[in-house]
Amino acid sequence: MSRTPALELQHVAVAYDRLIVLEGVTGTVAPGESVALIGPNGSGKSTLLKAILGLVPLQAGTLSVLGQTPQRARRSVAYVPQQDTLDPEFPVTVQQVVLMGRYRRIGWIRRPRQADRDAATAALAQVGLADQANARFGTLSGGQRQRVLIARAIAQESRLLLLDEPFNGVDSATQVLLLQVLADLRASGVAIVMSTHDLSVAHIACGDACVLNRRQVAFGPVDDVLTAEHLREAYGPNALAIVSSNPGQTDV
Amino acid sequence: MIRLLTEPFSAPYMQRALVEAVMLGVLGGIVGVHVILRRLEFMADALTHTVFPGMAAAFVVGGSLYVGALVTGAISAVLLTMLTRNRRVTSDAALAVLLTGFFSLGVILISRSHSYTADLTVLLFGRVLAIDLTEIAVTAATGIFTLIVIWMLHKELVLRSFDPIAAEALGYRVVTLDLVLNVIITLVVVASVKAVGSVLVIALLITPAAIARLIVARSVAKMMAIAALFGAAGGWLGLVVSYEGSVHHGLRLASGATIVLTLTTLFFVSLLVVVVTRFLRSKNSQPALTDSDFVLSGDAFPVGP
């Protein structure tokens, strides 16, 4: 396993149209580590994910992904969107969705080869959906779709995995399965950054947490960071009531 | 039956019309699948209007309609892509502004010609029966070029439609892919506009793909094959119906409009067949397996495909 951090942030600030939406983010994620981004809607979680992907420019600070600029590291970074942002009627099979993770490897014009199909099949098996390869993506349950999207990231053979609210609309049985898949990925050296509203999930799935509210409130080991004080700073005086009752919404 | 389908095409002008209509049906069907998956129906409709001033200008000065349509079509495709990058201009607003602006410009240009009404009719509704060999060659060249680009970029275009954020995250330039698709749609509109006119061209682009959307569930490539098939069938049957009606029954059916109406009929027949078969299937299987995609109220009557 390489010693280069999967992600290194130094005083990162991001702005849309000169309006700063997130600032002061500093922290490191080592290979095999996992960090939960915690914060209310509009706190900058999705923005930070986009910055790591190199899709929004930095206003200040430095951000290095696998020792490179975000743009250069893209092929080794997988992004897992919220499954409910995708059209369930789109005519695409589970297998085809997973193959999308191979597209950069396959290159322009060329079609997937046997090696790509094998990688897709193996990735689907890893998330326990090998038998659904030929089903239409939209016919699967929310949790299954989330697993397909993670399989796509696995097929991409990424070293950094970014997940946007992966536990949204997922039943508890699937949650257990997802947690196992993520733990396996971490064990193989993949670093994980996920936004989530669910503090218990953050405790189980992540070693570190980053509390955000348009700026970094705290970054460090979950037990040190997810304190009542920090959460009040991010969510306001009623933090604990909000965090425990809010199942999570989109804030892309 | 066979005679009915082939007899109209003994005259050379009908053969040319058939070749043109079938080519446009196939082309519109395949490109239309991308239009439907990207939900660009309104954009495609706007493009059919923005090519109009170019054609009108070419008509008035006696130049090539294709070149005129291509010039304003390309200008509007680029303008559209740029305008919608501004976050305060929604794509629907940009489309509405361009559509009406360009169309009005076309009307003003064409109103300067002597035979205003007749010229307007040709530009709006087309003249598939007056297609000559040069125009067939232009359509064929446009078609081959377009299909090659669509084939080469197939997986990228599908990825971009399905999951634009993942496409960007993978490092694809979504703006470039969008621009390519917009230009392709423009080319198809320009190629079709002489045959069916700028009002009806949208039907060639949307209706066959909409039929395919009803029938195919799991593959974009299959959707394209089905859409191409229905597009070609619509062109062929439309010409047959228009010939039969005009020659044997004295009905004077405008050929471009008849092709479009044939496609519309095929759409509703397909919809009926799909709804009825789903209904029968859900009735025969366990209630738990009922397809939730369709909610059918009232009685359905059995109709064979």
C-alpha cells in the first residue's frame, strides 16, 4: 500500500460566483481510511465532494488527491451518486451500469471487452447482485441500486471512493450489506469519503468525521469530533433533535 | 397487399420520395432515441423553428435551402448550448426566446417574396414528392456522417444521458458531448426539412423513438433498432396511403403530413398494444407481480398485436 495520502486538504475554500460556500477545510485521509462528512443541507458536503472531483475550482488552499491534482487523479476516483437522482425508466441493465465504471479504461470508440465484462461481473458478485445482471436498473429496490452504483465504482478499480448520502432510502438489511461492502473495500486499501446525515452510520463505517457548516467545524476521529458541542455549532441549538430525526435529504 | 405496398413506386419521383422518406425515418429514429433519453424534445422542436430563417433567406435570394438552414441551425445550436450555461437562463426560457425570435425573423424574410403564401407552405410542410437526386445524396451523406458519430460516441452519450455527474466525475467533458449531440440534431433537422417541412420534422425525430421507448425496456441500442424500423415503416406506409388516397380515391393527401399521421397512428397502436398486453399479463399472473408502471382504469378490450 502506498504511503501517499488518498486525500490531503489544506485550508480549502470553494466559491460559486465569488460567493464562498465552504472554507477552512483541512485534513488528511490515508488509504484504507474512511471519513464521514456531517452537516446540515447546504453546509457544503456535496460541494466538497465536487471539489475533490475537480468539478468546482478552489478559491483558496490546496487539495491533492492521491498525490495529484483532482483533475489528473479522476480515473482513480469513483463517485457514487444518490441512487434516486437517476431515472428508473432509463433503458439500461444492471450490467451496463456497472460497465460504465470501465469506460475510461476502455477508451473512446471501443466497446467493452471480455476483461471488462469479467470485471463488471466480479464487482456485481462483490455486492451480492450477480443474479441481477440482466435486470433493468430501475426495477431494483433503492438499496440494490445503491449497491449497483458501488459495484460500478469497484469495477473502476478506484483508490478513492466518494459517496453522496449512500444510506438514503435504504432499509436496514441493505444497510448491513452496504456497510460490509464498504468495510471490504477499506480492507483492500480504498479510501472512502461519504456525506451522511446518519451519525450512527458515521460511527460504524468511518474512522474519521468532518463536521461542516459552510466552513469546517471539526475534522478528526469520530469519537472526538461528533460531540454535542460540534453538532450544535453545525446544526444550531436543536442539533441533537434535528440529527436524530432527519433521515437525510438531497442538497446537491 | 404486396402490390398495394409496391405499386405506388413505379414512377421515378415516387421512388425518390420513398428512398428519402425511409432514410429520414431511419436517421430520425436513431437520433431521436438520444433526444428522448436526454428529454430534449422541446429543444429539438425549437431547432426546427430556428432553421426556418436560414431557409427563408436562402429561398428569397435563390440559394441552397440546406446551406441556409445549416447556417442558422448551427448558430442556434451554439447559442443554445452557451445560453443554458448561464445559471439564470433556464433552458426552456432560452429555447422559447430563440424559437420565437428566429421564427419571426424567417416570417419577415419570406414575406418579402412575391408568392408569400405558397413559399411559406413549402418551407413549413415540405415537398417530399419533389425531392431530386442531389437532395437524396445530401441526405445520405448527412445520414452516414451522423450515424458514424452516434456509433463512435455511443457509450459516452448514453452515460451522459443516464448519469451526467458520474460522466463528469469520470473526466468526460459533458459540454462537448452536449454540443456534439445538438449539432447532430441540427443536421438531422436540416436534412429532413425539405421533405417534410419545418413544422412536421419534429415528428420524424420524436415519434419513432417514442414508440421504441414504449416497446424496449433495457437497451438503448435495441431502442435505436426499433425506432429506425418504425421510422422507415412510417415513411413507406405514409407514402402508400398518400398515393392511394390521392390517385385512387381523389382525396389529395399531402404526403409529408400523411407520413407524420402514419407515425402518429403507429404510436397510438403501439401504446394500445403495450397497455393491453401488460394488462392481460398482470391479470394472468399473481397480483404481487402486477406491473406498477401502468395503472389501467376501466375495461380493456383484447387486441392482437
